[in-house]
Amino acid sequence: GNSVTQMEGPVTLSEEAFLTINCTYTATGYPSLFWYVQYPGEGLQLLLKATKADDKGSNKGFEATYRKETTSFHLEKGSVQVSDSAVYFCARSGGSNYKLTFGKGTLLTVNP
Amino acid sequence: DAGVTQSPTHLIKTRGQHVTLRCSPISGHKSVSWYQQVLGQGPQFIFQYYEKEERGRGNFPDRFSARQFPNYSSELNVNALLLGDSALYLCASSTRTSGTVNEQFFGPGTRLTVL
């Protein structure tokens, strides 16, 4: 079945450091790929998405590129801020787009 | 515009009891999905409803059921609660079920604790 594997944390960085969170997905069908962020005590917010191979999603300085050849969708940010501290989830859509399959999440802590 | 709303925020039940969780989608959204998020894990898909019909079901036992009302709000029911049902239950709404990528907007969740 469909699955998503993402780098397990926790990840601790200093402010302005470079961030990479790895994510790979099963190559079944033609999924859309997403990164969601969950701040403490809150629900999930869509951070960015990509719908086909070589698409790049970007938002708030975060980027991820849909790599079909490596079945990857790694999240990157050039300079993290304390306010980026949260749990990040990689997800893929199902074949009919109605279901999201999530990775286990990566806790990011950014220290000043 | 109001986002997805869920009630209650927190709930404590004992084993064997029944629980009903409620969700109101964003205005104009006709699709509602439910997810279970156990502590330290990613959300797991439970159900999706579109236009009051079940359109998808995850790998959950029959103790879990749901329905969608004419105003597109939804209820998730769980019978015979087990300790393992303790989790954050997330509701998400979207405009469509298939075709173009339909972003799912998540509510804040209901935290269920089973004692």
C-alpha cells in the first residue's frame, strides 16, 4: 500500500541554520505530495504542495521538489527561525486524491 | 471566514463507553474527512464523506462510524471505547473528492482520553 517515510527527529538547530527534513514515498500511482506543519496544541496547516514530477512547492521560505526518480520530497529552508519550531509531516495523496497518508512527523526545535 | 471547527475540544471517557465527535466544515466545502492521530505518530485516515455519502474508509474496526448531514457537518462515533482509542481526532474539509488536487483544511482536533 501507500506509505511515506520521513526522517525521524527530533531535530534541533540554531536560528539561521539550514534545514533539511528527508521524505520518501511509495511510487504507487501518481500522488500529489504535501508538507504539513503542526504547532503545539493546534491542528495541521498545509505548508506546501506539489502535484507532479519536478514541481517545486514553496511557502514562507520553505521549499520541496517532487523527485520521481528518487521518490523523494525533501523539505528545506535556508535560514530557520525560532517561530519555525513545530512538528512537520510529509504526506501523499491516494489514487483518487481523497485520502492522505502521512509520515510519522519530525519535531523541529530552533534555539535562539 | 471561519475555518474548520470541532467540538468538543477535550473529552475524557472510560473503557466501554461511547463517544460522538462533531465537525463543521468550511463554508462551501462538501467533503469531510476524519483522521486519528496517536501521540507521536502521523494522522491515520478513518473516513471520508462527500455529499452525505461515505467515499472512503481506512483500516479501522466497525466500532468506528460516521455520518454527514445535509449542511455538510459530520459526526464521528466510536463505540465500546478501548484505551488505544485515546488520540487526537482531526477533521478536515475540502471542496472535492477527486480530480484536481483538493487541499484539505484541518480543524484543531478533539483530544480524546480513554481511562
